Amino acid sequence: MEVAVAAARAAGHFIMEYWNREIEIEYKGEVDLVSHVDRGAEELILGHLRASFPDDCIIGEEGGEIVNESSRIWFVDPLDGTTNFAHGVPHFCVSIGLVIAGEASLGVVYEPTRDFLFVGDIDYGASLNGRPLHVSKTETLDRSLIATGFPYDRRTNPDNNMDRAGHIIRHCQGLRRAGAAALDLAYVSAGWLDGYWEDKLHPWDVAAGVALVSAAGGRVSDFHGQAINVSDGRCVATNGLIHPELLTHVQAGSHH
Ligand code: IPD
Ligand code: CA
Ligand code: CA
């Protein structure tokens, strides 16, 4: 936890040196962008992790990786919410998750613009800047604030979460597409959001957030209520109370 926190803070400070300044953007796909800030932050984080855990497997979004047979895998998203960052919108974070034997066990999500440090350990609970966190107590979807996101292939692939979102927005109190999956999950752990779902995610988007939600007493599953594998791409995370109801609507919205 200490190592991941130090790495996340270092990367956050590095990112803030470039925030709201003109930076050079490259395109990975039609709308999927990346910059030297994403890459620089990843290098910083991997340096910290490698130095302390030379035997662990480490996978970063921007290609930095050490792949081995270890049952401990670090998933690193050096800059989640990169589209926000590139436009100057102050909603992005650093996300570092540790999966042990398939279970998201530790999550550190650092939001540098607000100096919010979310830490979740499935054995010790979750905290924000050292203060314990717990998921919300909202009991119905009708009263819930929900978040989601849309995949980078949304312009060309009809399987783009639009129908599901169109369905669910009619059944909840509000629906947000804030643009950083790791923060969506961190905000569920803080009780600020009651639930979140998304499809076509990568393990570095969710590993830390899944650990956070679990550590804060919430529930995380795939779209059918089964235990989540962070590499599956599908995630439903809630305060637990609204989980069955959100699952029902995620499934109903998938058939439209
Ligand atoms: C993206 C964000 C976004 C989510 C996408 C992710 P990136 O990550 O988390 O909210 O909808 O699925 O790929 O590209 O900003 O690291
Ligand atoms: Ca991401
Ligand atoms: Ca990213």
C-alpha cells in the first residue's frame, strides 16, 4: 500500500505539471488519444513498483510490462480520464490495482486536482485521505445516482452501451458520464455514487476501483451477478442494496 501510494502521488504531481497546458496528442484509434504525459506517468509508477516488487507481474496501459508466472499482478492506468485531461477538464486520476490470485485486493486511486487519495484493501477497508469510507445506503434505483461510460469504438460498433444507458437513465435519479472509470468506482466506494456499470473495460481501468468498492462494503459483479474477473471487460459495482435492481436493468437494456 505504501509503495502504491507513493507511486500514485509521484505520478499525480508529474501529471499536474502539464494539466491545462498545451500538450502534444497522438491518436491510438479514431477517438482514443494518448500523450507523453500518460507515458511519463506510467514510467514513474513502474519504476516504484519494480524497485519494491521485482518478482511481481506488472501491466501498464501504455505498454510497460513485466509478465511472469507470479499470482500477484499490478494493473496500472497512469492517467485515467485522459480525454478530460487533454481538454483541461479537471476530472482524471492515477489508478494502481493489485490482483492476487485473481482477486482485486488492493486499490489506490489518486485524483491530483483535488488531492483526493482513495485507498482500498479488502482486508482493512477503504479510506479517503485517511478517513474511512463506506458505500451509500440508498435502497432503490429510483433514488440512485449512477455512472457509466461509452467505449472508444462507439462510432462504428452498435454494441456501444447507448441502448443500456437509454434504458437505465429512465429508471434512476441521475446518470453521469464523467469520463474516468477508476473515479466512478472510487466515488461508489465513497458513497457519492450509488452504482456504476460499464462494458469493454480494461483491467487497468477497474482493478483498483473494484478493490476499493469491495473494501468499502459494496458489491461488484459481471452483468449476470457472477464474481468479476477484471479482464472480462464488464463491471457492475454498487452499494450492494441496489445491485439486483441495477443488474435487472443492465440486462433489460442489453436486449433493446
Ligand atoms: C477510459 C475512461 C472512460 C471509460 C473508458 C476508459 P482512459 O480510460 O476510464 O471513463 O469510459 O472505457 O477506457 O482512456 O481515459 O484511460
Ligand atoms: Ca482508463
Ligand atoms: Ca489511461
